[in-house]
Amino acid sequence: MKKDYDGLWLKRLPAALPPCGTSAETASAELTAFFAGRGAGETFLLEPDERLGEGCRITKEAGVWHIRGGESGLLYGAYDLIQALLTGRDADGLTSSPRYALRMLNSWDNMDGSVERGYSGRSLWFEGGRFEYDPERVRYLGRLLASAHINVLCVNNVNVHAPAQRLVTDLLPDLAAFAALLRPFGVRVMVSVDFSLPLSAGLDTADPLSPDVLRFWRETADRAWRAVPDLAGFLVKADSEHRPGPNAYGRSHAEGANMLAQAVASYGGVIVWRAFVYDCLQDWRDTRTDRPCAAYELYQPQDGDFAGNVILQVKNGPYDFQVREPVSPLLLSMRKTCLALELQLAQEYTGQQIDIYAMPPMWREIFEIMPADRIRAVAAVSNLGRGYFWTGHPFAALNLYAFGRLAWDPDTAPERVTDDWIRLSYELPDPDRESLLRLLLDSRNVYERYTAPLGLCWMVTPHTHYGPNPDGYEFDLWGTYHRADRTGVGIDRTARGTGYTEQYPEALRALYEDPQTCPDRLLLFFHRLPYDYRMRDGRTLIQRIYDDHFAGCEAAEAMAETLKALALPEPDRREAAERMALQLKNAREWRDVINTFFYRFCGVPDERGRTIYS
Ligand code: GCW
């Protein structure tokens, strides 16, 4: 029987690819044998050069491929070269080194085997409150991550539920065994810890300024690094969505993070501190508090206060992985703080690995704006699980692959990385490959138009976050409002409104401040506008809302036709078709529910006479 992990883009890569630790001679011989087996007489020579670290240099000299690099550099170089050869690209003269030192996959896996916001099945390594895995599967995972150059895996959910607290106590031997399986692939593990851990260990406080608390964390770090000497660090969600944190003791986030940083510093560990902090008990009647403002207001004044081994991990947008948000102003403003960008591969708000949603074009927009010098790390919430397809939809594997590639080199074009993934994953005739490429590259636009065009957020079904429910979060306590009424929709986030635009550097501030210059795709994120507002293209706002929903749905229907015609192998073809049927149902539901929602407010019919239910 086919193993569940016998798929993804690795299926065309040699199984015996050198993990770190294999001798360069063995690795060279394995690579040569792999290509000989494919009828291509390529010869390889791996030459260790520690000075290159994770980077690598590839040359072809007298018919022989030379790969030079440090330990993981050789591994990455080998993968780069194979991928170049398999996708028909020239690799001679290629030198490569990572833009971001830490390229982290954050799993939201719970130790009972469930995965928070997981749409691909249960955890690959936890079940029943403990580590539970087939080592072969974990090695496969290691290969997968190495081939995408991802070098850190956080093993547990940032919401640390009771059994996971034991990962840094009595379960350390199990963590060590797991880490040992991934180490040969250049992947280090990280653990999410609970800020109140000292309390569960019997201390009467978790106050970061208490000497007892510091001592506790030092001892914890000491045990953890003794068990896993290359542990990457601790990931912390504090004072966020009811998780404990330093605020309970009247301490700042810098004080909380720095205490932990001090405890792990001598081991070379880092504290990744999440900046996803906002008032999650807001009163919807309160129109002065504006959730997107929250993180900047909290952290900006603390810029410069964080220790050198603290990394502040910031979600790409100021809200929470919505279909479209502007780049978080924190990423543009914390000049004296190490930052990590956090992306979400799990498609929580973007189709849940049922609807097709390829992320590279979206990330491109973020990387283009982000200042390269201040960002030290990139993290992504994993979309992996133990289902037959590890990523739910077979095409969702693209997002994991592309994340690694772009975290290594954010200048890689979305077209290029998507095309590489297709070539590695499927042997398709050229026209099919090109139509799949176009389909994927346009998939976010399509999803955006039938769900939430113009920067509208949060019209989703509460809790599950799949499907439309325009008022689902409107009278709730999460700070997630669009405030649609009979006069208009959106929130004024300009200087006259909540002042959110003022958090941006001048050029962006000015761009967003004026509805005439604000990109259409963010218009209702930044502005409150009447339904008869004239858009730059001459259409009214309400007509544009209708048009986008109709167009998005039509585009989804066209996508379904394109998909049907592709010569995909089974079972990918069947799985993609089944999900496409659900996507079409979702698209129609979004179109009709949102159009009707607005029509009921404004009473303006569609100019083109299409059906809007009343
Ligand atoms: O979007 C929210 C999710 C939560 C998640 C949280 C976070 C892990 O709905 O499930 O919790 O973000 O990022 O911490």
C-alpha cells in the first residue's frame, strides 16, 4: 500500500539524498547514482567548505557538478541542483545564501493529536498526550523541510495546553529523540512555552522580575539544552487571547521577554515573542478602540528595550491573517528590535485547504514593502497533518514549498517558485502545466473577490472561519467590525478616524489616508464610504461590491473547468475535483449572502440585472 507520506513534491527527488552528517563521498556517489538511474549521466562532487555555512556554490567543471557549502549548505546545494536539473534550469555558477537566518515552521499541534486550525488531519508526531510517530515519517518530514530550506520546527501549539507544558520537563527525553531524527536534515526544534509555567511547578508567582522565577527558567533552560543541545529556543504567546503573560504582574512585554532571554542566552537560544496582542474582550459599542492599532501602540514604545536574543514575531497584517490586510506597521517601525514575520500556511481564513489559494503572490507584496535589514526570521503556521495528503488539498503543498523558498530568497518571483513546484510535483504536458500555473497564480484574486473584496474583513462564520456570515463577528468581543449600515460600510482609520494610518511611514500614510490614492483592494480597510461613492473606475462602491462577487464566482467556475481538463495523476485529480465542488458551493454562498446583505441595506439593484436575493 502506498504510504501516506509518499507524495508532495518530494516524489521526484532522490530518497537517499544526503542528510547532513553523511560523508561528502557517500553523498556524491548517491547523487550520481540517482541521476544514472534516470538515464542522465551527471556526476557530482560535494566539497565541504564551512566558511559558506548554510550557503552554497554550484559550478560545473569538466563535466562534473561541484557543490560547495557548510554542512547544511551542502544539503541545500544538493537540493537546489537537483531541483534545477529536474525543472530544466541552469545551475552552473549558482551561489546562494539565506536572506533570513531562521526559517521557521510553527506547528499548532496539540499533544492530544489535534491541530488548532489544522485542515490536513491529525498531528504528524503527537497523539494521546505524547510523542507518537513512525520515525520514517519524521525523516520524510525532515527531507521535506530541508528541500525547502526550512531550518526550525516549533513542535507544539502557541496555545500551550496542559500536557505540552511537560515538553520542557519530564518529556524532554522524547523531545530529544524527535530532535535527533530531524537534526540530520538541518532542522532544529523549538518549543512553545507557557509564561505561567513557574506556577504549575509550584512557585507562587510567574513575575518576570522575581529572582525565583528567573532561577526557575534558568534551570528549565539548563535541562532543556542538556537534552537538546541545538534547541532553537522558546516561542511565547503571552497576554494574548487569555494566555498568561507579564501584564498580570504589572510588567512590560520587554521585561517578560528579556527575563526568558536571559535564561536561555548562554545556550545560544532565542525567545520568539509573538506580537499578536489586542483586547479580545472589546465592547462592539466602543468605536474608539480599533484592534489593528493595538500591537503598534503596545510595542512601538518598547522599541530598543528588547534583549538581542529576543525576536518579536509579527503577523503579516495588523488583524489576523485575513484575505487582504495592509502590512503590519510594526514590521516597518521597530528599528531597534529583531523581528520575525509570521505568515499562515494553514488556510484558516483563506479556504481551509478546500478552496485553492496559492500564497506566493500575496507574500511577494509583503516582502516588497518590508525592510530587509531589520527582519531576522520568517515563520509560518504549518499546514501539515497526517491525512493522506499532508496538506489537505494536494495543491496546498505549494504554499509550504514556496514559503521555504521565499524565506531563503524573498526576491524569488511567485511565477518561478510556483512553476518549480508544479514541475517537481507533476509531469504534465506543457499546456497543462501553464494552465495550472495561471490557475494557481490567480487563485488568491478569485478567492478574494467572491469572499472579501476591497479590504472587507471578518464577514466569516464565527469559530470555524469557513463560509460567509456578515454579522457573525459584528456584535462580538473580538474587535472585528465592519460597521455596515444603511449609509455605508467600513471603518475610518485615517487621522480623522481611529488614527491607524498614522502608524505608517509617511509615504504609506499618505497613500492610505486618501480614498483617492488608497489602493482599491484596501479601500474599505482604511475608509468608511457611502454606497454611492464613486470609485476611480467610475463605478459606485455598491456596484463594485456586487461586480466583484459575481466576477469572483464566475472565475471560480472557470477554474473548475480548467481543473477538469488537466491531466493530473490520481488520486490528486479526484481529490482536487472533490474539493473544487465544495469550493464552488462556497463561492456561490459567499456571492449571494454578501450581495443580499448589502442590497437589504441600500436597496440599490445590480446595474446589470443579475440576481440578488432579497
Ligand atoms: O487567528 C487566531 C486563531 C487562533 C490562534 C490565534 C493565534 C493559535 O483563530 O486559533 O491560536 O490566532 O495566532 O494565536
